[in-house]
Amino acid sequence: MPTVLITGANRGLGLEFARQYAADGWTVIATARNPDAATELKATGAEVHPFESADPASLDALQATLGDRAIDVLIANAGMMGPQQFDRDGWAETLLTNAIAPTELALRLKDNVLASQQRKMIALSSVMGSITGNDSGGLTAYRSSKAALNAAWRSLSIDWKDSGLTLAMVHPGWVQTDMGGPSAQIDATTSVAGLRKVIAGLVPGDSGAFVDYQGNRLDW
């Protein structure tokens, strides 16, 4: 069966990805800051490894643990909302977590994904990273971090266009998670089911796309 790697899988969308892929018989490699506390994640049957996405030493350890294992689908899910008001340090942390860390993850694990059959890399982005679509303002740190993520992964898709890899940035919708809040439009089950359908349908010609959980193309 194919293998999926999901970062930030101890709750929310990451946890739902783990549940759904495991239920379909995939080998699920999942990460959490504190695996000992990730009881729901462990209950899915996933392999759970410690990982702090913004810590290069933690990435070193994860890469060493994985070795040359093939990863069919890499899902860079770990992220943060960041400060709602201007905060220099908080903004820098948000950019590191949401844009720089997932890009380094893709660079480091490129060979693992290339060794698989499906060869797909997915970054959890947001429609709030769309500059064209920003008509309400606010959340500068979060918006700019997702715009930076989109730009970085779009560049990777161009750099790797002849490699056979397929990269996509996906918007999960406004989801009822800790980040999205209880008033959000859809639940995690609906969002992840849609995202998995989108991911399954991706082909190399789609690499570099920015799409939502229903497969609609989004403006940059």
C-alpha cells in the first residue's frame, strides 16, 4: 500500500488526514511535537514521530529516522495562525513555521518522494494567502506567510518540472478546527475527504497549482 507522511498530525486537519488514510489501508507516518500526548493520533494506527517543524535539528532527526523510505504523498500540514496585531517576533515566527519550514521539508525529503510511485507533495495553504483575493485586510502575519509559502512552492514546482514530482498548494476551506473556530463553514471530515480526492486526481501537469478542497483553481 502507498505511504503518506503528515506533519502536525496530532489534531485538526492533520489528525483527520491520518484517520482517513489509515482507514483506507495506507501506511501513515505522522508527526507531532509531543508523541506521548498524541493519543488520538496513535489510535489511528499511524507511526508517530516527534517533530518540531521550525527546528532544523528536529528535521535532521526526522530525516535520519526516515532514511531512504519512499513517501508517495507528503503533506506539509503543520502551521500556525500567528499574531493578529503587529508583532515583529511573532510575524517572523509565523513566516518560519508556515513558509520556510515546509519548503525546507520539501527540499530535504525530495528523494524520498521521488522514490515512490505517486510522487506528490502537498502544502496546506489558505485562500488568505491570495493577494488578489484579499478584500478584507487583517491578519497580516498569517496572510503573508501563506503567500510566501505559495510563492516558494510554485518556484519548487518550476525548478523540479522535469523530475516527475507533482506539487500543489491547497486551501482546505474554512474548517471547524482549533484554528478555524466553531463558526466555520465545514467540518474536518468534509474538508479532508475533498482534499484527498483532489490529491488523488493530481497529475504532473498540475504541479504548481493553488486549489481548494473542491478542486477549484484559486487566484494568486
